[in-house]
Amino acid sequence: MKKLILVFFVCIFSADAFSQQERQVSHYMYDQISINPGSAGSSDMISTHAIIRQQWPGIEGGPTDLILNLSAPFRLGTTHHGLGLAIWSDQLGYNSDIDLSLSYAYQFQVGNGRLGLGISGSFINREVNGNEWIFPDPDISTDDDVPTGDQSEFAIDMGAGLFYTTEELYVGLSTTRILQSEYKFENSTNLTVIEKLSRQYYLTAGYSLQLGNPLIEFLPSIFVTTDTKVTKIDVNATLMYNKKFWGGVSYRVGSAVVGMVGLSILNGVKVGYAYDFDTSKMMNVSKGSHEVMVGYDFRVGVDKIPQKYKSIRYL
């Protein structure tokens, strides 16, 4: 069976591969709870999403991601709160990660919107198979920086964030991997190989602009993530028709152009698809990336209440 020669070769030329320890998705506007606990409960509805991403198909060992998330509001007396859950499964080369994060946010009424102050805890498991590593020099079979055999490590970390939303606007500032936890693996000489999680910082923002045609909305948004060494910027422009159909384009600076389409199938159910066309050196070996998003927004109650969207993130 062909191993991971190609994926490690192309990763030499791609900052996305190993410098990035966090998820990369094109449907970032539907995954706020994963990176900003302040967004928990920011909508009046329970919001759930599943995102499946196949990056660089055709390249063995290319990243494959599955994200499941949930954000739910609740009230205690006259105060507003929110809970969030996010599960992220990531496979890249000989690494396999599962990340479970739980979030809580207190929602303040500020002006015409709400400001969420949130905190999260993450539980992460990383499995590595050092036997899958292919060394470029056939005369070299070990490296002190490469774990050997099948190993598994567990880490705990934290996140915090602020998230402000109105009916037309959302803005979020957050950080994850606050504790900068470490994985410790053994190499072929029984020495410890340490992999440290890098603290991440995020800025997200989006706006809903009603155009001259009352059925058409313009939805620009931006997503910035950095670990202070590598910064990534996604800029998106989407047109929504009758709150049922949308199409848009994103530009991931220096990395990819993304085309997106989607539709609302039933009341509260939506499906989206994104294709990433690489503009970096990866375009010489990559066939792009595919991503599918499925979401459902609903209320829990005995009486049926007409659903009304309160945030452009849930259109």
C-alpha cells in the first residue's frame, strides 16, 4: 500500500498543513461555537451543524475533518445564558485528533443586541502512528523528533471569547488553547517528543445588508485567525435570495478561492456546499477541497411558534 510520501512532500510547501493546529473550514460562519464560546446562546433558537471537509482529495494522508456543533440559549429568571458543544475529528497524515469542547456564555443586553461573554473547556485526544512516517533519505529510518509506533495522548485546554450580535450584525473576538497544553510521545531511543498546542486568536464579523430588491440580501463576512506566527484571513461575499437560496465567493488570502452554494430545504433545515480552488503552490498537486454543511435551527416548546431568524449566521 502506498504510504504518505506525497502528503509530506507537498506539506513542505504549505503553511496550512503543519503550522495550523486548528480546524480550517470554508463554512466558518456556521461554526462560531467551536472557536468562540461567547457565541453560545446568541440566537433565540437551538442551532446545530455538521460540516464534512475533504482537503486535497487524491493525496493520500490529506486532511479529513468532521465537525458537529450545537448552540442553545436558556433563561434563568430574566437573565440570558447559552450552552455550546463542539466535536471535531481530524485526520492528517499519521495524526488522528478528536477534540470535544463545552462552552458557556452569559448574554448581556447591549444597545440593540446582545453581548456574550463565554468560556470553554476542551478535551483532546491525539493518536500518532510513527511507522507511517516516510523519510526522504532511504538511509535514514529514525529521527529524534518523530514518535515511533502507535501512541495516544490526552490533553485539556481552555478558551474564552466575546460575541456581539444584532439582527443585522455579528462581531466576535476569542482565543483558544489558553493553557498551551502539551502532548508527550516517545521516539525510537525512548526520549520524549513534545508537541505543544499553540494559542490561537480569532476575529469574526458579518453583516446583513438589504438590497433594493426586498428578496435579496448581501452578506459580507470576514474570519481572521492567528497564532502570532501565521495569520490567515478569509473574506466572504454571499447573496441570499428569499432566505432560501444563497451563493457566494470567499478568498483565503494567499491560499485559495472558494465557491459556495446552499439552500434551505425545510423550515430551519439548510444544506451548503463549498469547493476550494488552491492558489498556493498546492495547486500543482491538489485537486482542491470539498466541504458539505448541513444545519438545523429549531425551538423547543409545547406551542409551535413561527420561526424567525435572529442572526445572519443562521440564514
